[in-house]
Amino acid sequence: MRSKVFYAFLGIFLAGVLFGVVFSFLSPNSAENLFSNLRQFFGGVVENTDRFSLFTFIFLNNSRVAVICALGGVLFGIVPAGILFFNGFIVGVVIQYFNAQGESLAKILLAIIPHGVIEIPAFAVAGMGGVEWYLGIINGEGTVGERFLRGFKRAVRMLALALVMLLVAAFVEAYITPAVASGV
């Protein structure tokens, strides 16, 4: 069951990427407005910050999202699925936007993949914990309170794993990704 949920979440992320690319291709002005808003929202934090502060910002922001995924996973997996789709959509917009600006696809992917291969599965793991919590409540043995607590403990363990993964991903994004992406 775990692997099916995990791969479903990754598939939802990839569907979001595809939708983001198609959206940006079909409506470049809307994509540019969206990208401009994202840059304005995150720009000051990302562009004028030392690496450690960037690492801390990324980790704390992603940790907040992972907690939402884990807690929201108990709602039939809808919340983590939405978060993964939205993140995929933004990634797709960014890929198409920069590619349309003349940036090489290799450089764009090198700016996303090194940390993304850890970060996106971490969100899926956090969401999976919430889904297991939900399934434990409805399918588990014992009283509702026992099932709730047992499922919650599983969700917290999976969230802890996701947070460790996000710590590594934030380090890669702040320290390694810029070096790799600028090398192309």
C-alpha cells in the first residue's frame, strides 16, 4: 500500500509539472505574471541572503509544508496531493518560463533536480504518513482512540523521516545546486 500511495503522489507531482509547462506554453503572459509574483514573494529572501540563512529559510518553509502534508493526509490524501500538484505546476511554469527566455534546458534542470530528487519524495513521504493515519483509523483494530493514536504515531515517524530528507534537500539547494547549475 505504501508504495502505491508514494508513486501516486509522485505521479501527481509530475502531472503538475506537465500542466505547468503546457500552461506556460499556451499562456506565456499569465505564466510571466505568475513567475513575477513568485519572484517578488521569494526574491528578497533568496537573492540577498547568505547561504546559511537561505538553507534555514528553505528548510523551515519546506518543513511547514511537510507538516501540512502529514496532517492533511488524514483527509483522504487530498491535501498532500494538492500540494504536490501545485509544486509540480510551479516547477513546470519555471521550466517553460526560463526555457522561453533562452535558458538551456540542461541548466534549468540542473537548478531543480539536485535538491528536487530529495525534496519532492520527502513531501510524498510526509503525505503518506497522513494517509496511513487515516487508513489506520478506518481499517485498524481496537477502539477509535487506539487506532487514532497508533496511526498518529506512524504519521509522526514518517514526518520525522520527511524532515530529515528536507534537511538534506535544503543543504543541497543552498550549497550544492547553485554550484552545479552555474557550471553549465
